[in-house]
Amino acid sequence: MNDKIISSRRYWAVIAAVVVGVAVLVFYRPQVKHYMSDQGVVWTTDYHVTYEASHNMSDSIQRVFDLIDNSASVFNPRSLVSRINQNKTDRLDSCLMRMYRTALAVNKATGGAYDPTVMPLVNAWGFGYKRGQLPDKKMIDSLLHIVGIGKTRIEAGRLVKSDPRIQFDFSSIAKGLACDEVGRALERGGAASYMVEIGGEIACKGHNAQGEKWHVSIDMPIEDNARVEHQPALVIALDGGGVATSGNYRKYKEVAGKKVSHIVNPITGYSSESDLLSVTIVAPDCMTADAWATACMVMGTARTRQLMEGNRHLGVMTISADAQGNYVVWSNKRFASLVTSQQ
């Protein structure tokens, strides 16, 4: 009799334990994270935003785009940078202040290979808000006198120019700043994870919907006459920071059968004739990555390797071509540590 009672008690004890276990699984099941997406066109390029949130934040994303456009677009005649270039004001907002400081830091680190005061040269080469004719040596030499961020300074929130003809073009880092600012807006809205991509520039944080680091595909440029195709070269994994790629194959025009790059060398005044096809930079933020990618395209393979090989804070991958037309891919240790797969 006692054996039956004991067995019965054990039976119900087991049942109770199972019920409690099921209850624990039900009530403590990890909450499924919800990811949303937004996409469209801004500044004539596509953008894609993916973020973890319970509500739509498209309006917040658009407000950032409007903010950057009204601050830094040289193609917007009413923007702050346009008014500064026209000497209608010297007061900087927070966006231009951050861009100026980042540009100045990269300018000093690269010996002048990056400089946002190239606007007169960009216009002369036909890539700016003015469509000029191709400049001759006399014009280039003349314009170089008003190029150089070192000829400007900030005093009490105001921009001081040594020459009123100095003009700024922050287009090379505006998309990077926009990626960073969209990310900050998403964080303020409660998003712990996100990826923001604007025309190939990326800012990210946290993890994707699968709980993994964000996967970023780096393309190998393949040119076929007038068409440019993109073949994945490798994939890197990130849980924070920014990625930017710069390349002569992305934007150029042909003059007398010769490609003229949209990247202007601020030291020589001529359109960049770098031996690099593309440069990808991984940095703590996308604006910094943007600036360094442009600078490396100006510096070329040898100087980029010399400057970046031992850099622990910036990852860099360069793609160039040898005499036979074969691709030559190089990266520093920081970049190599992020690679998850190669094609």
C-alpha cells in the first residue's frame, strides 16, 4: 500500500515538474525581435535602412536627409555650405562643424591628400554645381592658390577664410555623415540594431534579424566597355562602425577617349590618376571612412600601404590591376580580421 502511495506521489511530482518546465518555457521564451526596413532614393542614389524596432521610423530618416541637404549640399543653393561659399554667412551649424573637424584631421594625417576646399577645382573639371570646361595648366595653377583647408580656421563657431574665394565641397563625406546621423536617429527612437546604407556607404550597429553580425559584401569592379558590373569579392562581418568604398570606376566622364575621374587631387589640382581601382575603409564611423577612402584614392597604392599597413583603428582593402590586367587585392590586418568569406 505504501509502495503504491509513494509511486503515486512520484508520478504526480514528475507531472508537476513537467508542467512547471513547460510554464517556464512559455513565460520565459525569448522575445522575437522585429526588424523593419525603409528604402528609396536620396541625392540621386539608392538608400536602404534596416532596423530593429516596434514602430516605423521613416519620418525620422527623412528628417536626417533634409538636415544634411540643407546643411552640406553644394547643389542646394539655399544650403548653409552654399551660403558660406557665397560669403553670405560664416556661421557653422553642428553638421558642418563635424565635417570640418573630420576633414581637417584626415587632411593632416594624409599630408593634404584629402581637402574639402577643392570646390573651385571640382567645378573646373565639370563635376560640381558649375559645369566648366576642362581647365588648362594656367587655370589650375591659379585655382590652387585658393585651395587648402589650412587657409581657413574656426573662431567661436564662425569660419574664417584667408581668401573670400575659398569654397568648400563636403560631398565626399556627406553621405557618410548621413549614414551616421540616421543611425543616431534610430537609436533615439529605440533601435538597438540597424544597418544604414546610402550609395554603398554603410553605418551599422548590433546584429541582423538572424542574430548575427551584419554582413557587408565588398564588390570587385568589372568593366565591360560602358557598363560596370559588380562581382562580390568577399564578405566582412561588423557589429558596429562604418564602411565606405571609393573608386574611379564609379563616377567619371570621358574626354577624347580618356576617363577623367571625379576625384580631384587637391595637391596637384588635376583629376586623380590613381593606380587604384577602388579602396574600402572600415572605421569607427562612416564619415571618417568616407574621408579616408577618398584620400587613399588620391594617394595611390604605395602611399596607402605605407600609411595604413600597421593601422589598428582603420581597416583598409585596396584593389588595383597589374600590367597584365589582373586584379591585385591587398588589405591590412585590421581589415583581414573582419573577413568571413571570400569568393
